[in-house]
Amino acid sequence: MSYDVLVIGGGPAGLSAALNVRARGRSVLVVSNPLEENPLWRAEKVDNHLGMPDLSGAELLKYFRRHAEEAGAAFLEGKVLNTVRMDETWYVGIGSDMENARALVLAGGVARGKKYPGEEEFLGRGVSYCATCDGMLYRNRPVAVLGFSDTAKKEADFLSGIGCDVTYFDRPRSCTISGGKTVEQVTCDGETVRVDGVFLLRPTMAPTDLFPGLAVDKGYVTVDRKMATNLSGVFAAGDCTGGPLQVSKAVGEGLIAGQSAAAFAAELARKSQ
Amino acid sequence: MAIKHLKTAEFEAAVEAAPLAMVDFWASWCGPCKMLSPTVEALAEQYEGKVLVAKVNVDEEPELARAFGVMSIPTVVFLKNGREFDRKVGLMPAGAFTAVLDSNL
């Protein structure tokens, strides 16, 4: 199905963007991890979101989500792995599925953690970010899963289910991937296993990995006053654009990004008529 | 349509006969492959008569996928008379492929 706007990320910025796309009468799909995996979920108390004192992060997230749902936003649980624009449409790969939209709002939060030694070098030669995409190529072979979220465990189970011999590392601190032409082994926190594949399952992809050519400054997405990035039809909001990494700032930016994306989609729709 | 779907048996002869070939390794269950497909089809038309643009289904031709060490799809391999000289892994805009083709025509 095709949407006017697709929002990457279901935290305060993404939900605010979705609400405001709906307020402009446009269709919107929010693609996100489960709500409980949002870093805000674990905040005991958020005291500086105006007019809503004494609420926990989890309560805020639930209110935000319900508001966007009631406004008619559609939701899909999953992780966006790649994007490409063709003929004024953005195609978004979500696991092994695909959705498309006229405009995108990137609100995926901060990608925590640096890349491991060997990760970039062996990408596509044993290193993968998607179990459901590449798992079939590793049937009956040893693989390691480096899991950084609860959903990563499910993906590891999927790999076991199709016949991969899986070693699971739960939130390892330091890893090194090595081999010759392709991956041969991975060492995590002192433990070395011989594997043909390494699946790195982080909660969020770095913005520049999702969007080749995206302008960033010190790791944060560069945006203008309309929250537009340097890529046509791509807007960004929330923690991924920089600090302060706080709820009110994310909600405000999400509002602007949502309105800008809705206007962009409306203009494209008008032109194509 | 100028796109060739190659089987293991005919692969070697087909790419060796081509001065320049571009082979897209894909599978029906792969979302990014589906996203790349229209681009590859457009390139097949654009370079018709100059470049052999082919597709290999990794489920149907696992030997070929293994021979080329394909470990993530889509993988697009570029060959001159059957010898690989470049490859692109993952979803990319058309420009990434035309850059390789244009500088090797």
C-alpha cells in the first residue's frame, strides 16, 4: 500500500509527526520497534513536558501513541533497513517487506554505539543487518547474532528455525569480526566463535546507512527550519537532529516535520493529477 | 525486455561471451531485491546491445550464489568476459550502477 507520509520511528517525534500528518488529512504509516524498546520507556519521571508533570516515560509514550492511533495513523512493527527514491516515490525496506510513500519523516532517535572492527569491511560478505532477509543464505551453517534489543532474540529464533547453527550474544560490549575473503570468526567480550555469518541487530540504523548521501553534522542530521534534510521529500525530527534530547523538543520538531511532509506530499499529489 | 534470467548450466558461456555483464542475485522473499528490480529492468533497456544485464535467483541456483560468495542480497556483480571486476551489495540508486557501467563500456 502507498502512503502520503511514512514515519521512521515511533517515539515522541515520530508520533507527533504522524498526528500532524493526519491533522492535514493525509495518510501516514509509522514504522517502529515495540513501544517498550523506546529509551524513554525506562524514564521513571519526566518533569519538564509542559502541563503534564509527574508522568513516567512509559505513560507519556502510551498517551502519545493512543493519540496518534485515534487520529488514524497506521502502525507497523519492524525495522527500516534501507530506502531508495524512484520516480518521486520513496521505497522503504522493512525487514523483508517493502512500503512506499511520497514523503518520509526520519525520527529514529540516536543510533547508539560505534561500528565494530570488521563490520564495514565484511558487510555483504558475512555481515548482515537483517535475519529475515539474508538468513536463507546461511541454512545449515554457523552464524552469530549480536542482539541489542528484545526483538533481536526473535530474529535469532527465526534463524534457528530455518536451520542455522546460532550463537547468540546478548548486548555484547565489544566485538571484532575477522576473516579472509568472507567472515570466518567473531570475538565478543573475550569469547571467539567460528562462523560464516554475523547478524548485527541494533534497535536503530545510523541515518547515513539508511539514506546514502544524507547530510549530517557530527552524527546528527542537518535540517532547516522546516525540518527538511538535503534529500528531496525527507524530513527529520527528534533526537536524530541533535540535542537537547528531550520530549518537548522532539514533539515540537515532529509537529513541524509532519506538517512539512504533509505539504510536500500534497504538492506531489496535486502535480500528478 | 532485454533482461536475461540465467541458470547455472548456461551462466558461464553467457557471461564469457559478453564484453560487459551485470548480474543481479536475488530471491522472491527479499524485499530490497523487489525494490531494486525496476532499476535493473530499466538498466537492461538503457544498455541494450551494450551490456548483458542478467538476474540469478539464488533459491533456484544455489551453486552460482555459492560460487560467487553471495552472502547478502541483492548483490550485483559486474563482469568483463566472465571475470568479476566489481560488485555492489544492497539496495542502491541507479547512479551507483551506471557509474560502473559507463566507466567500463
